Amino acid sequence: MISGFFIFNQKGEVLISRLYRTDLKRSVADVFRVQVVSNTDVRSPIITLGSTSFFHVRVANVYILAVTKSNANAALVFEFCYRFISIAKSYFGKLDEEAVKNNFVMIYELIDEILDFGYPQNSEIETLKHYITSESVRSEIALRDDSKIAAQTTGSTSWRRTGIRYKKNEAFVDVVEVVHMLMSASGTVLRADVTGQVLMRAYLSGMPECKFGLNDKVVLQNSRRAEGETYEAGTVELEDAQFHQCVRLNMFDTDRSITFIPPDGEFELMRYRAESSVHLPLRVQPIVTEVGKTHVDYTIAIKANFNTKLSATEVVLRIPTPLNTTQVECKSPAGKAKYVPAENVIRWQIPRIQGGSEVTLTATASLTQTTDRKPWQRPPLDVDFQVLMFTASGLLVRYLKVYEKSGYNSVKWVRYLTKANGSYQIRF
Amino acid sequence: MSRAAPKKGENFELRNDLNSEYRDRRKDAIKRVIANMTVGKDVSGLFPDVLKNMQTEDLEQKKLVYLYLMNYAKTQPELVILAVNTFVKDADDPNPLVRALAIRTMGMLRAEKIIDYLSDPLQKCLRDENPYVRKTACLCVAKLYDLKPELAIEHGFIGQLQEMVADSNPMVVANAVTALTDIHATAVLNASESSPAPSQANFIITPQVLGKLLVALNECSEWGRVALLNCLARYKAVDEKESEHICERVLPQFQHANGSVVLAAVKVIMVHMRSLHREDLIKQIIKKMAPPLVTLVSSAPETQWVALRNINLLLQKRPDLLQNEMRVFFCKYNDPPYVKVEKLDIMIRLAQEKNVDTLLSELKEYASEVDVDFVRKATKAIGQCAIKIETSAGRCVQVLLELINTRVSYVVQEAVVVMKDIFRKYPHSYEGVIPTLCANLDELDEPEAKASLIWIIGEYAEKIDNASELLGVFVDSFLEEAYQVQLQTLTAVVKLYMKKPDTAQGVVSKVLETATKDCDSPDVRDRAYIYWRLLSTDPNAAKAVILASRPPITLAQTTVPPAILEELLGEIGSLASVYHKPADTFVGRGRVGADAVHRKIEDQEEEVTREKALQTLVAGQQAENLLNFDDALATEGEATGLAATTAAIVHSNAGQKVLTSSNPLDDLASIFGSTGLTVPTHAPIASSPMALSPAPIFPSPPIGAPVSNGPAVPSKPEDDLLGLF
């Protein structure tokens, strides 16, 4: 399995290096520097030289590298790299060269805990945080706690320790949906689907048994059928759902019920995908005309296609301009629009669009003369936004039931958010 | 201390700090030592000083010292002994985290001397009451085996591991299984003919073990699940019922958030599905497999790429797997290039009559992007579409024409190459396109594109008025062109002569002369001699050979031979499945490994060639007349055309060696190459120096050489061909 784990900075300097197996020498780091860091044309995230394979992931200004000498499980290696990234982000707030340099001792401690002899071990962030902490001097009480921690890390509910107590028992559920949309120049929707996450922050005492219910079409149909009704509206058809390891998968497989004992604190309960009847919150109509070889005229209309009580916030449109643009004049009644030469886009930022309303931007880009006879490639326009209390898939949380031996009452909160980041694209 | 310590410099300062009376200062010094170690500075001289700091209550400091020890234990074995006492003591600590840490580190020290002290603590830790210590000890056995196999066997550690598969704690089960699998792999790798793998190291999954694995599967951590699933994939089910049972128990894992668990589950299912016969069950499983695979396509680019490569393999086995899911494979503008290329390939696999229109408009969009490599692949994909789906060919040609009209050089060139393939597949359709293609003649500068256009001109010479003029340009620059282009020019000119003898007389004699006299490629010369001889002896035979109709090309369903495909499906998720190559081709130790690979490939190759040879033989027997063999010869002459398409579909993949050699044409080519040549070359070589003017060599068709001579020539190869097998 993984023979070595490294972190490099952009210059190819080694920030972290940890060898797990003897089949590797420290000098492989140099090979990676030559082959990947200083190579401008890397066309694959895995590079195999001889029988050594380099798996790398780039985050901010560092490279995360795992090296193997065997026919390793590639999916596992990358999942592990990404897990490391999320652990590091959760511990240090961010993962970049500065964070790695400031926390290298902790990183060594972490990677030794989550990787032994090249095999990934327990990597639940919440559990790790209990015994790998930045407070270096440990009290006597902490030492006594360690037996409990050790037992819990390996127990059948490795994600939760016993004896958690809260004065107020609360659970927050956030449903976050990312809309992927691709529209062709003629206005037909080529692709529209939603990947959603159900994030939970559980502050519940003891070992609570939770049951979570959605307006899942399959579940509702089954129960309605039992009651002799047919019921279609207001349900959502999930293409696929993926769960945190605390969820009992066999139960979901038999009757699609979602039952679990949650980890303490924040975690991702579930991920899902929906494709049918996706409600697109924003409609963008770009009209872009090239006037001779000197100007390009833009008229971009954006319409909020949802309930008037809601609003889209942090709307940012990135409208591509030709490479030989010299300046752009923009006029818009709402938000700020500005030409960003470094990215060859007009960045139109609108703090808030009320549901049902429409705003339009008109702009003219002036071009310089070029000898290049290649036509402009017209990359797609993309929109980022957030809409609170709205789900593009129509998904709703029907209930979250919490049972605990002591029979306490708990308060539950649900929030919905639909957003797009770089995934809402319109060709023109 | 025996060696004189330097009195200044960084190490001197560090040494002072390491021996400081203040705890914080010492700890800080250790951190600096580790930092220096990371960047590759030699801090091994500080070994005794660091070692002094090992005895501490501070767990973090202990970990740092251990980290240092792991790094330098190998170079300072005599000093490591000093640490043994602390390790043994730690392995008895009341704190389970300390016990586990001690046993974990001891296994990593890799110093012969310390190993002898490892057995007792390890024995104890394997029986520890705390599962965290037990699971750490499990892996320590694997570490020990890696270092000193006989010791691990002698002390019965492996036997103990096998018992631990039945442990009450799922994490311990997972690590025991991981360790056993690792030991098994190491044993197999180190085994040679003189010393086979010790039987104790073999990890055989019995039905009892299977039961334990299935129980633990639902309870252990994500990484543990992958280890268990890998074992399940290795298990040989006794009957169909058991396979069904395994599939049913593994199916829920498709819903796991970790992509590697999903792929591992897919692997188990693909392996055990081989023994299933109930159609409805198979259908149901396949239906359940599609959604999680699609979900993987929206994960991080690297994971996504691994998933895409695997999906590509799965589709070769089960083309029905993702029938209605083409849209998710549409490329995003900001996808990394490696993801885009893979998506493109999968889209072609999923292309059907009902979705081809959407696909085409998508491909056209890609063909206007900036990345040259991707644009070429997109253009090529349009051609593959046309070849795969007959009804779409017209629309594909239309799209290609639009692309040619963009006049972007690399798009035009690629489009020309693709058009040639379309003509190969659908002869005598779409001839209206030819003028547009010819109009772009000057744009072409790549050999493949040139060769393709020349082939098209030769093929449709009778319909192109200025064909001899167009080809004349290439004949004039004959010696400056690439061999590929020379070969095509030669053939095309001869075709032109056969079709329009009166206008092409001059150009054909010129090209034959240049090719035989001045060209330095033996292939080109040989081909020119064959044509020359054919033309001079029997024009009818020449016509039959050179203008023979070629077998239409098809799009290969698989890129790897069936046997390798099966092997790779049992490796889903691994590097082998990503590369579409058997593992032995890129891992393996030293010569033994390399030899084994070679042997394996040879075996497969033998099998495949034998199969192909039989097919060729059958084809030969079915042939009604001898000219059918000439057909094959002509095809060989056009090999660039067919080879080009195959090459387009086959990437630089494993099994390519196997693939190319499995091409029946190669076998034929070598046979014809030798026998076919020995007979006729004799004459032209003798005659050409004498006959300076080309005219006598080309008697006009009706006068020709004795007709009986015609069949006589090809009959020889036929005898040889049959005799060879």
C-alpha cells in the first residue's frame, strides 16, 4: 500500500516526508520534483515510473503526494489524500504552505495516527480531535480518559464517545444543494442536476438513536400504497444517496429508512443526487454580438425564478470577453460590473436579487486589432449564487426523531440552501 | 561519546538545547531536529541526545522522539538498543495509547537487533484487553513478517492473526485481515522456485472466514470495509447460491460515502456475478450499480478520473450498464484535460441512435475549445460516432464539414483523417464532400492528414477531374515526404493509372522510378516493385489486387483482450484498472518480475495468434477463388487506413502488444511479405537497369502478358499459406 507520504510546496521543496515502508528511499522526492512540480504539462494525477507510482493532489500552493510500489488501490489512495486534506483544514483552518510549516509536528502526529504501515486507520475528524490536540502537556485526567478514547476509536460506534452530556439537546440540519447546469447557446438545458449534502450538527446527550425522514418518493409511495392512496406531488426522486458510516446501510437497503447514532458535533450525514424535475433558480439570457472586429456588445438578462419572498444573494456572473479586449464599458441598474483583464471576464456582482425580479446588464468591449484570424472561442458564462430556504431538487426534511434512554426532549432546526460554484454554466 | 563533537554550528546548538534543564527548551529542540530531518539535513549525530528525551510523560514529545528513532534506527543499530528498555516499558503502560504507540513504533524501527526484543511485547499486545492496542498489534505482525518472516512464523504470530479474524471488535477484524493479506502478498512476491512461499503465510479464505467477514463488513470503518471487500473478491464461492448471498450482502455498500468502498463493492459484485445465471437478478444488480457510479463522476477530479477509467472497463464488459446516463459525462469547460479525454471515450461507448444528436452537438462544441489535444480527440470522436452508428453518419459528415470550414489548421487536418475512416466504412457515400476536402490540400502539413487525403483522391480518382494534377504535386515532392505519405502517394497514383490510364501514364512511371531508385525506405521500394511487376506482367491481376474492395472497418468494443479484461475486472479500483494493464506489467521486483511478465504476455499472445490463425485458415478455405487472397494483400497495402483507426481506438494501453500482434493482417503480411516477394522481384530488378524508358515495361492492358500467368503468381502464396499452418 502507501509506501510514503509527502507534502511539497510549489517550488518542489519537501515540507513533510514520512516513509512507511522500506521499499522506498527518501530520494523519490527528487523524482517527483523533476517529473511533476517542474513539469508544466502534467496530464495525469498518477505517474508511474518503473514500478513506483506517484499519486498527487494539488491544494492551494502545496502538493499532497502518496507514493506506492505495488498495484495499489488508486481509489483508496485518492480518498485518503482528500481525507487528509479535510482533516488538515479542520485542524488548521486552511491547508497551504504556511499552515503546513506552522503545524508540521501536529501533521506528523496526525499522519502517523491515520496511516500505519501504509494502511489508513481511523480518520474520523471528531474522534481524532479528542486525543490529538494542540495542548501538549496532558493532565492526569486526560491520561485516564485515554483508555476510554482508545476503546471508542475502535468500537462499533467509533465515531462517538460515551458519556456526552448537554444541558440543552439540539440538532441542526443543513440541506445544501449545488446545482449543476449547462445550457446551450440556443437556450436548451443540456444538463441539470443537483448534488446535495445533508450536514448535521448534533449536540445531543448520551447515545441517541436517530431516525431521519425525507420526502423521498420511494418511501412515500410505499407508505401511501399501504394506505391505499396514490401520492405524487411534493416528493423528490433521488438518483442515488450516500451516507456517513454511522448510517446503517443494510436498513436503507431494505426499506430506505435512515437510522443512525450520530457523531458528536458537525458531520456530513448524507450526500445525494437528483436529476428529475430540477428547479433552476436563475435564468440567464445572454445576447452577445460581435460588431465587426472592433467591438463586442453584451446584453445579459438574469431573472430570479422562485418565490418572491426569497432572494438570491452573492450573485456573481463571470462573462467571458475576447482575449484582445482593451476596455469594457458596463451599465447596469443593479450591482457592480467590472472588467477583470487577468481573467478575461466581466465580473458582475449583485448582492441581492428578489424572487421574480429581473436585472439586465449592457456592456461594450472594445478590441484591439490582431493578426490572429482564429475566431473567438467563447467559453461559457458562469453564475455563482446562493438562495436560502430553497432546494432546487424540491427535497424537504419531513422529520428527525431522536430516541435516547433517558427520554429527553430535543430541539431540531432545519435550514436549506441552494448554491452554485462554477457549476452553473451558460454557453452563448 | 567516542566521536569528537563539533563545537559550533546548528547541531552543536541543538545538542546543547537537547540537554537543557528546561523542558520547553528540550522539546523545542526536538521539533527543530525533526524539521531539519524533514528537509533532508543529516541530524543522525544527535541520536544519543535525542534518545535521552524519550522517557517523558508528554505524549507529543514521545511521538516526536519515536519519529526520529524510526528514521535513524537503521543507520545506528547499536544505539537503538538503548531505547529498547523504554519501549518494553511503554508496551506495559497503563495508558492504551502509549502501549499502542510503543508497539507501532517498534515494528517500524527495522533494526535486526531490536526485533529479538519485539516478540514478547507483541505477544502481549495481541492479547491486550483494549481493541485499539490489538488492532495496532495486528499490523505490527505484518511489519515483522516483512522484516524477518521466519520469526513471525516461528512465534505463531500468523496463526494468532488468523484467530483474530474472529475478534469481537470489527476494527480488529479489519486490521487482522489487512495484515494477513499483506503477509500473503509479501510471501508470494518473495517466493521463488527454490523457496516457495511458506504455507503458513497463505491466507486462504474459508467459508467460516467468509461468514466473519460478512458480519464485520457492516460495522467497521470505511478503510476496513475496503480491506474486507478485497478479501471477498478473492473468495471462490462454492456454488451459485453462495455467490448470490455474497452479492446481496455487499450491495448495500454502494451507498457508502467513501468512493473507494463503492468501487471495492463493485469489484466484489463483478467477480461473483460471473457465476450467477439468474437473468433477473443480474439485471437488478446492474441497475443498482449505475447510480453510485454516476455519483462518483461528480467527485474530486482525481477520484473522478479513477472512477472514469474503471467505468470505461466496466462498459467493455457490460455495455448496458449506463445506457441512459450519457449527459453526466458531458465535459465541463473547467474539467482537467485528463478527465475530459476519459469522458469523451465513455460518451462514444454510450452513443446510441437515440442520443447521437445531443452527442454530436456536444462534440462540435468541444471541437471549438482551445486545448489542441482535446479538440483533436473530439474531432476523432465524431468519426467514431459515424462508424459506430450508421444512421448518424450523414449528420456526422455534416458536422465535420462545418469544422473544416472553420479553417483552424489542426481541426481541418484531424477532420480529413476522420473523413478517410468514414469513406472506409461507407464507400461511395458522401462523395460530395470530396471537393471541399481537396480545396484544403494546401492547409495540410501533418503526414497522417496528407496520407489520408491522398488515399481519398486515389480511391475516388475517376470522379475527381484534376486528380492527376493534385497527385502530381506530391509526386514532385515525393522524396521530401514522410514514408507514410510516400506509400499512399504510390498506391494512389497506381490506382489513378488503373482508372484513367491515358492521363496518368507520365505520373505513374515517374513515381515508380523515384520510389524504386531514390527512396531509402525498403517498404516503399518493395511496394513500388510489386506494383511495377504486377503492372508489367498482368494488368488484370493488378486491377484485382490494387482496386480490390476492402473489408469495412468497425469500432472495437473492447480495448483489451477478453482474458485481460476479466483479470482487470477483478482488480477494480486498483492501479491496474486505471491503466488497463495487468499489474505485473508495471510492478514487479527485478528480473524475476520482468521475466514473469514476458512469459505471461507470450502465453497470451500465443493463444491469441493461434486463434486468429485458425480464423484466417477458415477464411482461406471459404474463399472461392484465388483472388480473394489478393484482396488480403491489397488490404495489407492499405494497412495505414485500418491501423490508423485501430490506433485511434486503442490508447497507449497494455495489451497493445497483444492487440497488434493479434491483428490477422500482420500474420498475413509476414507470409505474403516473404513468399510474395521472392517470386516476382527477380524480374524488375534485372530489367529496370536495361529499360530506361518506362514504356516497354507497361504494355497496355489488352496486349498484356499471358493471362495464364496471372493466377500462377498468387497460387504460390496460397500453397505456402496453407502449408504454414
